[in-house]
Amino acid sequence: MKFPITHSAKLERRRFLTNGALMLAVPIHTHAGSKDASNTQPKRLLAISNNLGFLPRHFFPDSSGVDYTPSRYLSEIAAWKHRFTVFSGLSHPACEGGHSTENCFLTSAKHPTSSGFRNSISLDQYIAERATQETRFASINLGINIDKAHRSLSWTRDGVLIPAEDSTVRLFKKMFLVGTKSEMQQAMSRIQRQRSILDDMRESRNSHARTLGRRDRQRLNQYLQSIRELEQRLEIAERWVNASKPTPTIPAPENITDRSQFIEKFGQMLIMARLAFETDSTRVITLMVDAFATPQFQLSDDTLAETDYHNLSHHGQRESHLSDLEDVDTQQMKLLNRLLTSLSGTMTEHSTLLDETMVLMGSNMGNANTHTNTNLPILLAGGGLRHRGHLSFNTENNTPLANLFVTILQKFGLDSDHFGSSNGSIDLG
């Protein structure tokens, strides 16, 4: 029997679907999972993207294989040459549009400038949904100088932006400072309210599901699956409210609010990422370096860049702009070297943090000066992988970057042979 859809039913249908969408847009950074009871090494991922990229001529080596000669930038991390792989000839197919691709670096969603574009799930959230991790945060999403309302590396399965945390002080507080009794009660109340909303959504579904068309029923089924997952996350969140927090091994960071202190902010955030891994607060971290939103910045204590980062990237072969870009790119590679050194020097129960952590660094921009999104600068370090020096793919007919994401998923022990636009994987042992 068909039921007529009255004006009231239409309103209820719209209200249900709207409320469901809003509820599912709220990220809950906890995850149910079994603790590593075996003696296997934990798997970790730190994914970093600078949305204006690097000068290609100083990033890519001229030769390939394990015996390549490091490029100008890679010479800054040459001490780790056998602990990372650098890639050329990778990109996301049909992910074009210059700066518009920045939100797709970890999703590989196609045609971000098209009408009605909707992003897809990012690599970190895919892992957070599926990996068994007993950590307070299933993932942590960070940013530097980030326009957090519009840019992020982390996206839900429904293509909803997860805002980045851009304050190391707030991050430190979330990870290590115990709240007052009142704050803990408020946190528990929020969880109970969220559960109540889920209950209301389920009742609304039972009352109005029969008035929905086929397409809306499909959407409804997706919502119901998400509701079940949210219920599991809320259950774990409730457990963590009263759980003790780890003791940090460093003092609380100072708050850097000056956006011109770009390198200092970047370095501070990398320290916090390492600390999050060391205390096992999470095993998945993303970090968007929002160079696009970075104003004229300090290259050193007494030297300012000639202009803001975005204008520098459109250098037009001007020597002054190229010199500043080479300087800031080099400093970022020095920060990466410091991070790898720190991870290698931090012992864990099984090995070192570098052995357990895959550090992915790259960009959605192959060449910011010309707005190209092919031949992306990509390197992957650590993680106990069998690194292969410089893996050179076809720089004209690129290999999907998502193939590397499949390799990362498999290293996490996930039974995944496809992600985004992948058409295979990349053998790193």
C-alpha cells in the first residue's frame, strides 16, 4: 500500500534528514578497538601537506633507484636516505583546479571545482574507522595558520570537513590536563545529550520511513549505519571521560599567535605530534600547513620574506621570490629532519617511534607557480617499510597517489585493496 505524503510529512522528512546530516557532521574523535594484546608493533601515521608545495627543481632527484643523488631539499634529510622513499610521477587523477585541490590531498576526490562537488572520506578517517586502536583519540587533525572553516585534510565518509586544531596550547590541554569535576560532568552530559539525539533520530525514522522515496530510503540506510557507529563511539567516549591522562615528557608549549612566525609554529606542532605518539594519545595525525593563508613571514629573526607565501609561490621566475621560497622550503625540510631524528631517538616497547610511524609529507600542488596538480612532491619515511630510494613513475601519465594510500592501509593491517582513485598499490615490502 502507498501512503500519501502530506505537507506535514514533507516537513518531518526534511527535518529528519536535516537533523541527521547535522548530527553526523559532528566528529567524535574516539574509537572502539581491542588493545594490542600481542607483541606486534603498533602502526602510526603522520600525514603532512603544504598546500602550496615545494619548488620542483629542488625537490626531485635527477636519478632514480636506491643510489640516487639527493636533491637540494632532500640533502637536508640525507642522513635518513635509507629510511624514506621519495616519489615522482604521482598525482590524483581528475583532481584538478589549482588551489581547490587542497582539501582532496588525502581523499583523491575528483573534480573539486565542479558544480555540486562533495568530498569523500580522507585516508586518516578511513583508518580511524577500521583500525583497532585503544587510544583516547582515534585521530587528531592539526593545522598551521589554517583557515579552519574552509580547509582541512580530514573529511568524514559523508564528505564533511573536520576542523583542524591550530593551537598547540589547546592540544596540550586536551591530551594531558585533567578537567575539573564540573568539566567532566559537562562532558558526560554532552555524551548523554548526543545519545538522546540518536534515540530521537531512531524514533523519527520509525515514524516516517514509510513516507520516503527510494533515494531517501537509501540515504536513510546510510544514516542508520552511521548511527550505529556513533553509538559505539559514544560508548567508548563515556569510558574515556574518567580515564586518567598520560604524563607529558615536556612542559606545556607557549602560545604562538603571530601568523608570521610560520617556521616556529610548524616546528612546535611537529613536537606536539611526536608527543601525541609517544604518549599513545593517538596513532593517526594529519597536519595541513596552510601556506595559502600565511602572510608575510619571518625567514629568520631579522629577515622577512619579500611578500606573503601565496604571492611568493607565483614567482614568475623572479630571483627574489625564488630565493625566499628556497629558504622556506629548506627550513621545512630541516624541521622534517629534526622530526625523524626525534622519532628515531624515542624508544617504545617494541622498537622506536620511527620504526612504528609512517611519515607522509607532500602537497596537492605539483607547481604552484603554474597551478598544476600533477607530479606531486611526495615522500614517505619510517614505518618499518622496505624503502626504495627514488621511485620514479611516468611524470606525464601519472600513477595514482592513492596507490600509495593503499600501501599505507595494508601496512596498518587493514584488508584494503582499494582507496579513492587507486588502481593498485606500491610495493614497499
